Amino acid sequence: MGGGGGSLRPILGPATQLGFVVRDLDAAVRHWIEVLGVGPFLFLDKGTGRPPGVSHYRGLPVRVELRLAFGFLGDVQIELIEQVNDAPSPYRAFLDSGGEGLQHLGYWVHDYDEARRRLEAAGYRPDFVIPLPGQREPIVYYRSPAAFGPMLEIVPRRWRRAREAVAARLAAWPGGDPLIRHETYADFLADSKVVFD
């Protein structure tokens, strides 16, 4: 363990997001800002929208209603997630197991198909699939083969434009209220004129 000249490399490269599932998004954001000094945050009171699109959790169609906040700790995106309905999901399962806190590591992958192959060869199984409008490749959460760590989320390379837009908006924060509010993620993307390549 530790430093030295070893050749260990993370299976998908460096994580680009830490995803925290919380019971109270407002309290969680306040903690990150007021106690940890991390912010500002993009705050999305209706997450991806109402009603949300259909996702698939363990093969079953679900509509998961969320409230979301995104910030950065250095180059790593912090995602805070509060689920507001009772739909089955990895977030609900995490909370129901008594958990609250770090739930997944997120990766914006360069080679989507290779990332999926690597994870599945290592025993990870797709657990939650989120289709993206107009895009062939969905966001996929993978369940660990053992209880050794959080879920792993892979995000198609094209979706990096959304991450870049969040980072740019937060970097341009002029001060004042550390919550940059939009009702939904789609509203933020439209306002930021995000174009996927």
C-alpha cells in the first residue's frame, strides 16, 4: 500500500465525480458550503424534471424523482442527490439499507464500450440504466460484485459537455448567494446552450 514505483491503475482511470445520496438536500448543501467551504453549487429543485423520464432499475421501468446539486472539489464534481418519490432505485436502496453519504463514483469515459467490457469482466453488473434523449449510449450504474465499495457510474463521452457547462457556470460565480438555481437540469442545459457533439 502507498506510494512507490508500482503500476496500479484504476480500472476506469481517475474518478470525475463523487455522488452522495442524502435525505435532505438543503441541509447537505448547507453543510458543504458552511462547514466544508465547498461551493458554489448548481441547485436543481426538480432534478431532471417532473415527470422524469423512464429509467430501468434491475430490468424494471421506473420514474425516479430527484432534487440535485452539483459543485466541485478541485477537479472532482460533487453530486448531491435527494430522491423525493418512492420509486425503486439504487438511491432508495442505499437509503433503505441505512446508508447516507457516498453512494457512487462517476466516470466520464472516453471509450464507452471498453469501459463496460472492463467492468463486466471484473464482475460488476449493470443495475440502473438512464437513457439520454437523442443519444445512443445511456448512463449506467454498476453494482459491485461484493460490498467493498460504492457503485460505479459510467457517463458517455458526449455528456462531458454538460459537466463542462456546470464547471464553467460555477467558475463564473460572481459571489453572493452560493446556490445557482435552475428548476431542472434540462433548463440549465438550455440556458447554457449546451450542444452535444
